[in-house]
Amino acid sequence: MTDIFYSLVFYLIALVIIASALGVVMEKNLVHSALLMTACFIGVGMLYIYLDAEFLGAAQFMLYSGGVAILAVMAVMLIKHGDEGPRDGGNGRALRAIAVASAFALVIGMIITALPYAPAGYISQDNVSELAEMMLTEYVLPFEIAAILLLSALIGAIILAKGDGEA
Amino acid sequence: MHNGILYLVTQDIREALLPIAGSEIIVNLTIMALGIALMFGLVTGSALIFTLLERKVCAFIQVRIGPNRVGPGGTLQSLADMLKLMSKEDIVPQGIDMWLWVLSPALIFVPSALIYAMFPFDDGVIFADVNIGLFLILAITSQSVLPFLMGGYASNSKYAMIGGMRTVAQMLAYEVPMVFALMGVVMLTGSLKMSAIVEAQTDVWFVVLQPLAFLIFMVAALVESNRPPFNIVEGESEIIAGPFTEYTGMRWALFFLAEFANLLSISIMTTTLFLGGWHGPEFLPGMVWFAIKVMIMVLVYQWIGWTFPRLRIDHMLTFGWKVLLPIALVNVLLTGIGIYVFNWL
């Protein structure tokens, strides 16, 4: 009973992710594509939570669908309206695209069937404190390097936006 | 174990249901459905009461009488409002992006209602007491930006579009100081779990230990929920009603339902994070203390809203990035030093 319920939830989430990802590619309106990408991000976040990585899932919600997606939608909206117009979507390379896609699917399928299933990973009872512990002890150097990288990106963004003289 | 009244009642229902239903799963599902129904009742019920309260408080502050015709003392005003909104014509403007326009008011309500699952109403009375409680609440709240932008874009009107842009600017700007302010609370608790945060305030409320964070949180929470004096998203005198401009009837009411759900949830968050949650002297049960504190916070937020004039967008963004964020960072530093000194003593 519980197992059925669990797999049902998994397939539901997978359906949301695949449907919205397909929508991103096939939708002709760019804003709709960007919004569907948000739905895809949320689906991936739910998948993380489903797989017992709650912290990663919440971070996905906050950073991707709460931050990245909004920037993407804004950028798309600022593009001049009416430029895109109705398109038929094709560019005359449908056959080649199908060939590449099916080759890719074949390779991925072969890899999945050829490799043995990985054993169930380590499930942490309290992955927030364990993550914090690891970040500030074992992996403190990469953590600090990432922080410095982000800081320089932040300052760079301000200088780019403000111009050399003002900042 | 826990001794919250609602928790004990739930345990009784569980025991009574178990022989009838036969299986643990069915009982759990029933209890969950009951909890969800209660939560929705709370959200919609509070919206009904808050519409009246808002107008009464506003009238009191502006030395007016406020609604006093429908029912005794105007108490049935919100019911009359609701009937009016439901019977209104559903106007669909031309040239809109139909799908997004319809979805926006519905989606706006989802994050506002969803975070109620993580609020501890009493000892043991919490729908989902997850490990990452506070972080999940913040993550879900951050989802409420996009529906505003969607509504603004889909309406295909200048005012709505400006309103949508303003939402993004102000919500992103104030999310950062809010998270940093709450970092102080998390550092003191050592956990993101909501029940643990309340537990840590058994002796001292965090408003005493984190006064700076409390003030920053109050400002940021008002901005995040578009409450006056920070409601420049709708700013009637400038852009009519922002993203809501093109909506009528029940669709428009959904935006307001979400707004009042947000007012209640920022009051609940202030109470839970800074005012000791359901803790209080013994003579009243925890739930009552919780309700009293939340109502006081609702009144305080309304008081702030109707006392200060609305800010200008550029002033507000400058204040968020250049004043609140540095103060919040200093607060994190001070809290760190404080914890270090406290441990060393």
C-alpha cells in the first residue's frame, strides 16, 4: 500500500517534470517557455525532497524557481514584443533532429541497462546539521573559495551596472 | 509528550477511529484531511474577519467610524462584500494572455496557504514539523513573486506591468535582509525546525536576544506581503492597482484572500520566531496565548500600515539594500560573538 503510494508520487512528479520540460522546448511564446521552466524547477525540487534531500530541495525552490527563473522571465519580458510573431516551429531539420535524439536515447538506454543499480545511499536523519558540519570543517576551503568567487561576481555586477566612474 | 489541546483531541480521534477504519493508513489520511480542512478554514475565515478589522482599524486611526450599516456595528460587512464580489460580472479584457491571466490569481494563493503547514500552533500541533522548517517556509514564500509578475504581464496593460516589475524589485530586495535577520534566530536555536525554535524560547523570548533581527524582520515581512506602507505594488495613487488592475469579481477577491492570508502568516511568523510562540503563563492553554499574540501582531502591523505614508519605490529599494542588509549582516556577526562569549563564560 505505502509502496504503491510512493511510486505513484514519483511518477506524478516525473510527469510534471517531463511535461513542463517538453513545454519549454515546444511552446512558441517565450514567456510561456520561461514560466514552464519554473514549473520544471519546482518539479525537480520536489524530486529532491522525495529522495530525502530536503535541504537541497528547498534550496532548489529558493534559488532556481525563486531567483533564476524570475530573472529569466524578466529578461524575456523585456525583449521587444511582437518580434517573435507566430512561427511554425520547424526549421527543416526535423529528420536530422529525430536521428540525433533517438541515437542519444539509445546510448542513454544502453548505459542504464548495462550498469548495475547503485546500492541505496546513506540517508541522513538530520541532513541540515550534517551539511553544516561538513561545510565548516572538512570542506571549509572549497566553501570559502566559493564565497570569494561569489563576492567578486557581486562586485563585478555592480561595477558593470554602475559604470567605472560611479561605483 | 506534548500537551497541546488540539494534539490531545487529535490523539482521541485517532484512538476512536482506529477500530472503525481498521488500518493505520486510513486513520492517518483522515487526520491529515481534517488538518488541511482546518487550515483552509483558518485562512478563509481570517480573511473574512480581517477585511472588516482592516476597515475598522483604518477608520479608528483616521478618526472615522468605518462600516456600521450591515449587521450590528457593521459586523456582517465582509459577508456582504463577499456576496457582492461573487455576484459581480467576470470581465475578461481583450488582448490578454488568457492562460497566464487565469492562472495568476490561483497560483498567488498557493504559497500563502502552503506555509501554514509549517506553523506550530500549540505544543505538538504542527502539520509538518520538518527538519528544514524555517528554510522551507522562506523557500515557499519566495515562490509568490512569480504569480504577481505573471498577472502583470498577462493583463497586457502598462499599469499592471509596472506593478509586476515593482513586485520583483521589492520582494527580491527584502528577501535578503529577511533571511539574514532570521539567521540570528537560527544561530541561537541551532536548528531550522519550527518546534525547536519555539522550544528554545521557553525561558527568554528571542525578541529580547535579537531586537535588531526583530525590527528588520518586521519591516521585511511587511514588504514581502505587500502591506502598507510598502504596498507600492498596487500603489493606487500611481498605478491604479498594479497587477490586479484588470481583474474583477472573484478573481480579484483571490488576490485579497492571499493578501490577508499573508497578513496572518507574517503575524504567526513574528509570534513563533520572536515572541515565544505558544509559550505563556500556565493559567491559559498554549493555543490561547498563541492566538492572543498573533492578534496583537496583526493589530500592530495594521497600526504601522495606517500610520505611515506610502514610500517611494527608489527610497524603499535603497533602504533595503543599503541600510537593512548591512544591519542584518552586523546582527549576524554580533550574534556569533554573543554566542562565543556566552559559551566561554
